[in-house]
Amino acid sequence: MLGAMAAPPITSPLVLVMVGLPARGKTYLARKLGDYLSWLGYATRVFNVGNYRRDQVGRHMPARFFDPDNESGVEARRRVAMQALDDLLAWIDEGGRIAIYDATNSTRARRDLVRRRCEDRGLDVLFIESICDDPAVIEANIRETKLSAPDYEEMTHADAAADFRARIACYEQAYEPVDEDSPHIKIIDVGRRVVANRLQGYLAGRLLNFAMNLHITPRPILLTRHGESRFNAAGLIGGDSPLSPRGERYARSLAAWVDRERPGDLVVWTSTLLRTVQTAAPLDRDTLPIRALDEIDAGVCDGMTYEEIAAQLPDEYAARQADKLAYRYPRGESYEDVIGRLEPVIIELERQRDPVLIVAHQAVLRALYGYIRGLPLERVPHLPIPLHTVIELVPKAYGADESRYEL
């Protein structure tokens, strides 16, 4: 049986226009919004004007290139910004639904131009402005993300930081905040406060809820499957069996690894199923069981081996092989169903500022991993999430750093 992705329809394509000075987390926020919307099933793409500038003008442009009094620099930046906007509009003409225009868009004149071109094509526009005046946060963002950005490859950190601060000063000369006439969401001081203005429709409300929980504080997210269960050892799917002796050894190894590598604050989530609860028990930390983290429901196939499914239910087996993402077990779930029920977990995960350890199941962790890494949905059912391995992910502006630890 095939399911269908339950992304609610939108009446017209939407353009999210990012706004803000450099080092305020715009690119990180744009990527997060893009990943979230794609994960929900909307055809979404981020158009990063900085990438256009690096490709067409050069990667290593000095700060004076961004001076508003530098006419040649202003013209070059306007040209690449319009090229990115042309590509964005062409992509929507081809069937795209939500486009994210990632640039400083620091003046009213530039924003009016972007808005006018979009609305002339019948597109809805929503501005997302990131505002931060905290020097410590700005400096941390410079050192955490900008010094590793493509612009500063092969430069010392000291030279890169000095140049980027000079670039910020150039933008500050011309910056004008988004005014009350424009529909917008303002994220102030990396999530301390969120202001919404003139929002309409279901999707705008959903984006506001997501934005209210975003921040740019880097922290590791640790994913691990439960230790081997007795069902795993027997090749059976689903069920609520306890750990096997090998799985119990992994639970102890995981606790020792966490004590050694993450001795401080750590948020621990499990599913409500016995094998994840038993895996987390030796950690001796407060643990929150979350039903949304339970394994995909195999329905009538629960407790069977894949060989038994192929022999007894060959049509179901073939349908699953043909489309693992949309296939729904009879009286059970599909991967798309799992993704839908994980949305509250994603919102809560974005809110967390401490490291998070999630002890869950293969299908669930595939979905979470796909979201964090910003992978296409069709790849999710095929991602390798092995037993007895901790996957550490650190979300950043230009992707997520990943390390794997086989215990």
C-alpha cells in the first residue's frame, strides 16, 4: 500500500527573503528553513547570493569591495544579486514552491526591488530578518562560521577576522531594518525574541513556530540506535523485545563513552520501547522517553523476517522495494508517516542549546539524520545507520560536521 506525503498545499509559491548584517546567522537560518520545509515535503531551494558572487566575481574579495561608496563593487554585487533572483524566479516557473533568497538585502531599495519582481509574478513574499547587537555573539559567529567560509580559505584566522569585521562595517553604513509595511519575522538576538508582522496563512504560522525555536549556538547532536535486541539477533522486525547479551554490552560501552567524551550537561531522549530504555539505563542520567521516537510501525508484518514477508506477502514486499519512502505497511506506517510524526521532535531539537543524545531506531534515526544533514527525502530510507555506533553531528552555517564512533 502506498502513502502520500502530507505537506499541506499552499495557494501560491512563497519567497522567503533573508535580511540582516553579516555574522547574524542568516545563512544558517536560511539553510535550517530550507531543510525544514524540504523535510516536510515542499519543493524548496535556497538561492545564496554569496555563492553567486564567489562564482562570478571571486572568492577572496577584500572588505573595500563591499563599501557602499565603491561604485564598481556596488554594481558587481547588484548584478550577481539579480542573477540569483532571475534563477529563483525561473525555478519557480518550473514548479518550485518555496524559494529562499539568502542575501543581506540591507536596504529598503533592494528589498522593494526584490518584492516588486516577486509580486509581479503572483508570488507571496515574507522577509526573515536576523537582528543582533550583542558583540560577544557576533564575535563568536565570526570565529565559529565565517573564518571557515569559502571566502577565507588559505587566510590566517587573524587576517580573516579583521577583514570580516571591516566588511561588517561597510554594510552597517547603509543598513536599514525591515519596516512595518512588510510582512516579516524578526529573529532578535539569536532567538531571545521573535517579532511577527502581517503574517497570513497556515504555512506562515508554521514557519513562525519553527523560527521561535531556532538559535545559532553550535552544539553536538548524538544519534545512536539501541543495542542489539533479541528480535535483531533473530532477524525479526518491529516488536518490543529486550536487549540481547551483545546489546547489553553496547549499553555499558555507550555509558562509558558518554562519561569519557560528554561528562557535562547532556539531554537524553529515547523512544518508549524497551530496547532503547534499556540501552540508556546505564547512562545514569535523566532520560525522556518520547513516543514519537518509536520505530516505524510494521503493521501486520510486525514480528516477521523480511524473508517471510517476501514469501507470504510478495506484493507488499515488491511495493516496498519499489518505493521505500512512500510504502506503508498494511495497518502500519510509511517513512513519510514517521517524518510527519517527528516534526514536534525537530522543533524541540532546534530549541535545545545543550548537547542532545537520541537513542532510537533505524527508520527514525534515518529521518532525523536526513533532516540534520539536509538530504533529499528519497535518500532517507536508504541511509546507513549501523548498530553500536554513535553518530555525532554539529549543525553549522555551511552544513553539519559529522563523526562516527564504533563502540
